[in-house]
Amino acid sequence: MNYEKLGFKCGLEIHAQLDTNKLFCSCPSMLRKEDPDFRVERKLRAVVGETGKKDVATKLEEVKDKLFVYEGYDDTTCLVEMDSEPPHMMSREALMVSVQVARLLNMNILKKVLVMRKTVVDGSNTSGFQRTALVAEDGFVDTSLGRVRVNMLSLEEDAARKIKEEKDKIFYRIDRLGIPLIELRTEPDIKNPFHAVETAKKLGTTLWMTNHVKRGLGSIRQDVNVSIKGGTRVEIKGVQDLKLMPKIIENEVLRQKNIILISKELRKKSSPKLLKKDFKNVSKIFEKSKSFLKGKNVLGVCLKGFKGFISREILPNRRIGTEIADIAKMVGLKGVLHSDELPAYKVSAREVNGVNKALSCGKSDAFIIAAGEIGKCYQTLELGVDRLKQFFKGVPKDVRAARPDGTTAFLRPMPGSARMYPETDLPIVEISDELLRVERVETPEQKFDKFVNMGLGEELASQVINSRKLKDFEQLLVTYKKIKPTELAKMFFGAKTELKKKGITKLTIKNFSELFGLINEGVLSKDSYVEALTMLSKGRSRKVVEKKFGVMSEDELEKLVKKVLKKHGSASFGALMGLVRGEARGRADGKMVFKMIQQLKK
Amino acid sequence: MTYIEKIKNFSDKNIRVLDKVRVITKKEEGFDGVLIPNSEEDGLVLKLSNGYNRFVEFKNVKKIELISRGEKIASIPSIKITRKKGLPNVVLIATGGTIGTHVDYKTGGVFMCRTPEQIIATVPRISKVVNIVRMLSPFTIASEDITPEQWQEIAGMVAREVNKKSVDSVIVTVGTDTMHYLSAALSFSLQKLSKPVAVVGAQRSPDRGSFDGSMNLLCAAHYCKSKIAEVATIMHGSSEDDYCLAIRGTKVRKMHSSRRDAFRPINDLPLAKIWPNGRIEILNQRYTRRSDSKTILKTGFSKVGLIKVFPGSNPEIMDWYIKKGYKGIIIEGTGLGHVPTGESSDKTKSFDKKLSWLPWVKKAVKKGVVVAITTQTIYGRVNPYVYRNLRLLNRAGAVFCEDMHPETALVKLAWLLANHEPSQAKELIKKNFAGEISEATINKAFLY
């Protein structure tokens, strides 16, 4: 695809969790696996937005009328997360990390930071809003396809994580709520789907340079904004897997192309004015049905001129009808049925005709029916018709959710630009000169060059930089200065594969500290690191390991060499080396053995 | 110089708050945004198109250009009310506080709702429960600024309203900090009360989805329909949004600075549990029922001080109150009502005699000041006999306030002294007027 010709525009929003304490309280940023200590049930009230009207996005969420169950822990969450205590001052540590990141991305750091409340109505924040603050602006990152502008860095609180959903109840765990997130937003400077991945990776690596950004699945989340000429900006949330990113973007381009096409045809066949919200109860038709509609409330609406359109594919396996089904699911129904797919699902042709008649559908018309709780049926059809009307204008302004198969599902309409207002519980945060004196961190490039200069080789250097153990490695480098950095890196990053062969998968940083301590002091040869680490990982003490694998004293080695010479005096030098080292089982350094044989052979 | 005057220094246009402007800095950077009010002295605040507010220091500003005129500050949303036959008629008296306010989402400014239509916009469901027929607002202040004169004013207003045939009950909204002082003041002032009076507030601001005030108001509306003719606070009963507690005005106390369920009954059971769907469960059978009797307004509050003793506390503080003409002093003693005396044992020779409160209590009593003892444990009853020190205090002329918590005792003594001679007040403080003294201390009433 020629992305330039398509008028492809793409920007990223990256959210990265920090491993400091929480942003507005001193609870640890710790996700827990155990059962929660307590549960609290709350409701959220729809608030009237800035315009005095309820936001479209708010309105859609409101129909859910859900009960939110917040799960927390007695020892790692507090009243701040529960929205039962005002926020404490913003975490200095999180601010410091933001300053570090802002500098790596060549940004302007603001002198005064104003905390804002961003309305959130899905229940993922106990308060009903998310706190966020603009910290820096106007930066950039260089990529293989040119500069990508990073126009803002904000510091915000992460939302609670959804645990499960029951009928009318959503369970959220508040351990995640309040974890500081750095949000980076780029301008739409990204040229194609793979460029998006490169940019995301680059930004991710940059964030990691601070050593205070969490790694692992879910700790960095990407949202992608995509549009093409004739389409509209659509925000795709929750792209966690970078491998999936190109496919998601390609699919969005395809989706927008398809909708532009469908929209054109639709305008010839129908018009928004013809779409009436004339809902009729057609339950009677299904009284004796063999389908699942039997005995349910069934509400239908006729869609003038829509025949064939509901089943039009906008993506492989995703039709216009699927988008309406997404709404139904949000409202709390299982889905909708429409005339383009019927008769099917044991709904008979007679029943379809019945519905057509009841709704006065003509030959070129279509219908949708929703079944279940009557109120929910109304809501589904109401919102569904609104959504269909949008297709006349072209690509609807959506916020969509990434799905594991690379497609996206309708999440909610794009909110109005200004769902933010000042956080009145906190004063303005000053970025003081003292805060600005925070240690500067190296850019990924600088770090790469540093490792290469240490002799790591380019491949190993880039492995180290992208490793989640970078922080540990740098600490080890400083602590064990007598070990060559290359060797330290090889052992530290190679150990996992080596020990896996022996069936050992659990290695702690303490194991490594003990190992490198022994080598650093010269009591252990690096040749026996695999064996030594094996024992350490099994919980053996340093002393035991030293005794078993520790470097032989000169006397001991002399004895061993003499013993071998006595037996195999006539063997070649090379063979003798092998024999001695074999007997020494890694307890003797090669160079020392060489010297000793040379000495004694005379 | 006001904010706007400072802004005008940088522009010849008559720039107003909420206008869209371009701020050009001395470094020739330009920032476009909507001008937002700001309380910091040294800069202005712009709302950027991405929604964030951005601070720009005045010292960096070169000039400000007007891009377009802004809208007026959003008006408070309101909902048209249709009165329904058969629903009780309720008068709402709004006095300030978090509840009954509206936050302007652009500026973050807080505005008071002035009409029933505006209040109801925050709780549309209330109009299915009661008809809010009138909204009165004598003043709008944070509850920590409320004075006894204002308790009196509100009491007068409530009395006038409940004595109207067309009015079924009254809801008073107030800031939560001193809500329990007000509820006690109303309880004493409205004698022979024959209709429910609900005192309501909010612990969370109304701009957020988690606003607790709407459920409190809704439950208050249900309370207005009930048969309980008492002044009661209606606030969240738990940290969840499940039910509210109606707690007797003289027995309630704010026991937490920020939780939704901060209001708890002290030495008493709540009157009732009220669910937002209208279910009411009576928890305390000893309540006053609705009647046709005329409510008698007997109000007014004299100057009464409240002193807390503590280890090493200096009792001379009492002299200040005596000299300032206070007619009563409530002492928050320790435990059963102790004050330091230095006479608990023969061996307390090291006790500095100057720290004994007894001479000062005697002096106050001699001057006709009523000295009444409560406890800083908040829960439990004081007792004048168990220990020698208590008896000494009793003998010195202090009167013990049974199981009233200190703030209720304060309001009651102030009320008694405004309406009776000190000698009478001293006797009457031990007499129950509005459920403030319970004869039996119920086991379940602790930490309810």
C-alpha cells in the first residue's frame, strides 16, 4: 500500500508505568495476585459535562447503570485510592523520572504543573475522574524515517484494573489505581505501520533508560491514532503487543477505506432522515419460535433502504452489523439479529416475514431486532440507529479497542476535546531548581556507545539495552569492577540459557551477586560459573561453592600437575593441558595451568 | 491589581476570562488557549486545545492577542420540575457547603445552586419522591464559618416552614464540618417538632461521578416521607453507595475527616437505615412520631467555651473565659470526666499545684459560670463518683453531662443559658430535651 498516497496519518500515545510509589499517595505500585482483603460497592453518577450537556461518551456509559465493585488490600492500598481521602502531594520521584524522560526527548519542561481531572465514567477510577498533569512539551525523537515530534509528556494516575464482569456488576482491583503513568503523545508524523512500531520501540527504550519505568506485559500500553484521506481520526486503545501493531494499523486503514466506499453507496440508497426511531415490539411473532427468541421481549426497527448494508464487511469477519452488536453488548444484551443474516439461528422465514410486515419493511429495507430486557432493547436500538446514521457522513469518530486478532471493536464515540477541569484538591506543583538537578540519564544511543566501548560488541550491547535486566547489569558493573564488562555481560545474560539445559529456571539477583563476588575476589574462575551458579541457585552457601569450585591454590595445582606428569609424562603439551583442566574441573584458570606445566615439564 | 488588570497590561483589547487568546512570550513562542481564572499571583492560565491547563508566567509574556470572544461561564444546569400529586411537599434550605454547588468545568470555579431546579439537576430521581416546593438560601458559607447566630436564623426558618400546613417536611443542606453542631442546635430549638427535618451534606464534590451528595439527598427525601418527626442527619452509612443512616441530631458526630460514612451515632443507635430505593428500616424504636402539634421555636445561644484538658494542661485558660464573660464552660475531661487535681494520692508531691483545675472550677462556679464535664473519649458516659478526683470535681460545683458528646453539650448549654438562669441551666443540662441523653447505654452503640 502506498501510505503517502492514502493520506495516511498516524500518531502514538504511549503510557508507561513507573516503579515509584503511587502518584498521589505513598502506597507501593504493586499488583497483587492474592484474593483481595476487602470489597466496596459503589455507583457512579453521570456528571453534566462542560458544555452543560452530558458528553456523548458519558451518555453511552451511563446506559450501563452498573454497580462497581472495588477490591483492595489492607496493606498496600489506602483511602486515597478508595476516593475516601483527598490526594496527597504529587510524588517527587515520579516528577523526577518525568524530568529525566523529558530531557531524553528534547522537551521543554514546564515551571509549574497544573493537575487536571479528566472525566472517566467506566468505573475504572473510584472518583469518576483520572488525575493528569502536563509536565513537558515540544520534543522529538529521531527515527530511520525522520524526526517524530513528541508534543507532550504528561504524568497521570493509572486506572484500576478490571477483574471480571458480572450481570450489572464490574469488578475492579484498585492495586493498579494511582500507579504513576508517563504519557507521551506524538504528532502524526508516522509514515507507515512499521514506522509506528519503530517509533514505539524507540520511545519504549528511551523510557527504560531511566531505570524507573516498569517492564513486562501491560506496563507499557500504546494507543494509536490513525486516519486516511476522506476518513477521520480514530483512536485505537490498548495495543499491548508491538508485533500486532502493524496489522492493527493496516486493518484500520482498510476499515476506513471500506466505510468511505459504503458511505457513498449508502447515500444513494437512503438518508439519515429516513432512519426513524420507530421501535415496535414484535415479541408476539416469536411466541412459538424454535429460536432463542421464544418468550423474550423482542424489539425491532425498520431501516429504510438498508438492505444488504448491515452485512457489508468492513474488515474480514467484521460487518456493519458487528458494530451494532458491540453496542448491544455494552448495554448488556448478547447481541442483535438483522434481516441480512436471516432466516438463520432457527429463526424461520415465516417469522422474518412477520417482522417485515410488523415493521412495514419494503423490499429494499432491512431491520434489526434486539431481544431481552425491554429497556436494554430500547437503548440498543436507540444507540444503534444513531450509530448507523453516522455511516452516512463517512467514518465515525470512534474510540476503538484493539482485539487479539488484529481487528478492532467499537468502544465509544470520541469524547469532546475538553473533558478536563482543574483538580481543586491540590495546589500548583512547582518544578523547582532542586528537582531539575536530578541526575541526567544517557540516551539509548549514548548507552549503546558506552557498552560498545567497553568491548561488548554491537549485538550484545543492544541485547543489554533492551533487556529488562539493564538496571541490574549496570549495578553489577559498578560493584564488580575486576570482572571484564564483556565477561560479566556474557555470564549475566548467557546464564539463563546455560542453566535451562540443567533444568534450572529460577535465578535471583542474589545468586548472581554471590557468583560475581567470588569471581571478583579471584576465588572462583569464570570457567566454572555455570556449575557454581547451579549450586547457588539450589540454595548452597557461598562457602560450599567456594570449597567445591574455588580456584586451586598454587600448591594444590602443583600437586595435580605433578600427578598428571607422572602418569602421562610423554603426552603432548596440549593433551596435558586438557588432562589437568579436566581433573581440576574448572577450579584452575587456563593461564595458570599453562604456566605450571611449562615450569614443571622442564 | 486584579488578574484581569494584569492581563490588560499586555493587550489593548478588552480581554475577558474565557476569551480565546494567543499569548506571545518574550522568546517569541505562541500559546493559544482559553483564558482561565487563576489565583496565583505571578502568571496566567490557559486552557490548551488538548484540554490541559498551562501556566504562563507574567514575566515571560510579551503580549496577548485576542483570537475570539469566549462564551459566558456555563450556566448551572437545571431541570424543569413537574409537581406530582400525592408526593410530600418539601422545602429546601440551602446554607452552603459542598452539597448544592456546581463546578464550572472550564474554570474549576464553584457556584451555589440557587433554585430547586438546579439542585434537582444533580439528583433527578428526587422529583419522583418528593415535590421540592421552595428553596430558601439565607446565606452561603462554608460550615466552619457558621456562627450560633446563624443556627438561630436557620432554626427560625425551619420553624416557620414546618408550621405551614402545605409543607410536609424540610431539608437543610449544610457543609459537613460543623453539621452536627447545627443538627443539635435545630434539635433543641424546635420543640414539639411534628415533622421530619433532614440535615444533609456531601463529603465528595459534585463535579465527580463519585459524588455522594446525590444519594444523601435522595435518602433525605425518603426520610421526609417517613413517620419520624425528628431532626436527623442523612449521610452515607458505609463507604459503599448502599444506604444512608438517619442519625438523631443530638447524637451524631463527624468522626472522620474525609470518608463518606464519617457521620456516626455516639452512644446511640441510628434512627433508621434508608436505602436510595425508598426502603426504610427503623433501628431505634425510641423516636418521636409525626403529629399535628405546632412546633414551638425556642432558640438563642449564649457564649459557651469548650476546653480540652491534657497531661500538664494549664487551667488558667479558664480565667480567660471567665473574664471574657462566658456564661458556661464545657470541659472535655479524660476518661470518666477527670481533670488534673494533684490529689489522687498522698504521694503526688511532685505535682505542681498550679496545674490543679479544682481552684479554677471553684472560681468559675462562684462567679456564676456553669462548668460542665464531658469526656474526650467521645464514647461513653461521664461519672462523678468512681474516683476520688471525680468526687472532688463534683464537689467543686461542676456538673456532669451524662452521655452527651462534647459538642452537643456545648450547644445545649449555650441554648439553656440563653433561655434560663444559670442556676436553672445547671440543673436542666442533666435533663433530656431532644434525645441527647440516653438513660441506658446500649452495647451496640459503641463504634456503630
